[in-house]
Amino acid sequence: MGWGLLGEGNMGANELSMQLWRERELLEMLLFKLDEQQLLLTAGRSHWIHFATREIEQVLERLRATALARSVEVSAVAEEWGAADDATLRALIAHAPEGVWRDVFADHLHALTQLTAEISQMRDTNADQIAGVMRATQETIAALGLDTGEYTTDGVRARDDSARIVDTQM
């Protein structure tokens, strides 16, 4: 029995396509998590950044596992289609039999490329914002280093000026 529109005997190509869909979904999740991180930074809610960063790292870990699974599937399809064992998705497209698979994989390649570009741009923007938050925090802490204790080690009041805004015990 055939595989319908996708052609007979293309089980490896079908598995690869499904793997690429999973990778696309994870890249979309990563983009969402980076967007979430950016919203937290923009709103000045930097105390939640460590949660957003942990979630980003979890998605990245899943992407690493997915990339490994994809390379296994690419290798199988490359062998089936007569491409090099270490073929890229672009090389597979060039070796794809005429018909639907060429279009399917070209669509995956286009989507993956676009998602990767968006992720890179958002990652860079977030890194700049995080660096700005770190600079501001370091400058604030450095300014507090000028005899900022309310009491000395003897328990005597050290200063009588306005109260501190920043909790230095973080």
C-alpha cells in the first residue's frame, strides 16, 4: 500500500518531516519565552527574570535533543535519496525526488530559517536589556558602598539621612 500524496516508500522522509515540525514548535516556544523575558525586562520586573531564563534553558535543552534526533532522520533520508551522510536540509532538498517532498522540506527550511532569525534578534535585544539592568544595579550598589550602614558594629546610628530604596541583602 502506498503513502498517498507523499509517495511510496518514503517512511524516512515522513519521520523527518514530523521531526522538523517538532523542532519548529520548540523554536516557536523559545521565541515565546524570549518575548516573555523581554516583557518582564521592559516592565521593570527583573526579579522574575531567573524564572524566564530557566524556562528558556529548558526549551534549549529540548531543542538540543531534537537536533540530535533530526540528524539521525536526515542521515536516513540522505541514504535513501543518495545524498551525503552528513547532508544538510538544503542538500536534502536538492536530492529530493520530484514532487511533494521537495516543497515540504523547502517549507520547513524557510520556517526554520525565519524562526532562527527572529530568535537571534530577540536574544540580542534581551541581552542588551539585561546588560543595562546589570549596569544600573552595579552602579546603585557601588553608590551604596559609601558608608551606607544605618548602624555601626557598636550599635551606634551611623547616619540620619533618608532611608534606602534598594535592599542590599538580595
